[in-house]
Amino acid sequence: MDYVIRNATRNDMPQVLHLIKELATFEKEPHAVEVTADDLKHDGFGEHPAFHCFVADVNSKIEGIALIYNLTPLGKVKYCI
């Protein structure tokens, strides 16, 4: 098995969203995901990104993600997985 841990790109966001939805389904909260791939592209890759994402690329398929984001002092965040 060949794998690479790398920084995510804008083009990875549909696959990242798929994994976010899979996690939500596993946690029995499939309707909790309100973010879209376009939201992820916009919010993660601008001048001041709201999060950073790493992907585990296994044989050219994204099989895992790690999202890193700061919590606000009041704990109000758009992305909470």
C-alpha cells in the first residue's frame, strides 16, 4: 500500500466533504452536516483560512482527513466535527 500524508487542495474538498458526511453518519448525525464543498473551498483557501486540512492519499484515493481549526473564546465555530 502506497500512501502520502499531504496538505489538502481546493480540488480535494468534495472528497473531504464525503468523509465528513461518513463520520456524521457513523456518529448517527447525518443531518448535522450543513457545510458544502464550496464552503470548504472558500473558507479553507482564502487569505485568512478558517481551517487547515491534511489528507491521507492511499493509492491516489483520499482515505482520511485531519482538520485543524482554532476555537473562538466563546466556542462558536462554523466547523466542529
